[in-house]
Amino acid sequence: MKKTFPLNIEGKHRDRVLEATKHEIRKYVKRQRRVPLPEGVDFWDFDCKFGTSADNATVVHFATITGLIDAVAKDGGDAFYLELLAKGGHRAVRG
């Protein structure tokens, strides 16, 4: 998923647009995690980039996305760019 999400849509409340955006992202992640795993892969991991536009997007950890979205909304941003690419992950052995 590579997409710019607008937060100000005429005729829609900003908070509802924000919640709908988060729902769309969660739905995408759930759909990707249902895809059968390839051989030798333990789980689906995600490469993530986040920014106010595609030009200034930086690599971020998947778990921080919701907080970053909330920060952009709190600062009054009009839109944000999110790139989520699924990749195979391997569990590290603890020892």
C-alpha cells in the first residue's frame, strides 16, 4: 500500500475521516496477514515509510504508525503519506 491519505474532506468531520483512515490501514494489514506464508517464512512483517508527503517519507517501525498519524492530525496537517510493504519475517532464537 502506497497512499496519501487526506484528512480534510469537504462535508465530512475530520475525526471521522481520521478513524476511517486508521480502519482502512488495519483492514489492509489483516488482509495481508491472511495470505499464506511462503516456505521458510515465520510471519508477515512490514516495511513502513511515513511522512507528510511521498517526498519526505522516512522509514518508521510498524508499531509507531498510529501515534504518527495522531501527531499529524493534532498538528493540523492536511494529509499524510503511508507506505506499507509486506515481507517475510523470521523469528529470532532467544537464548
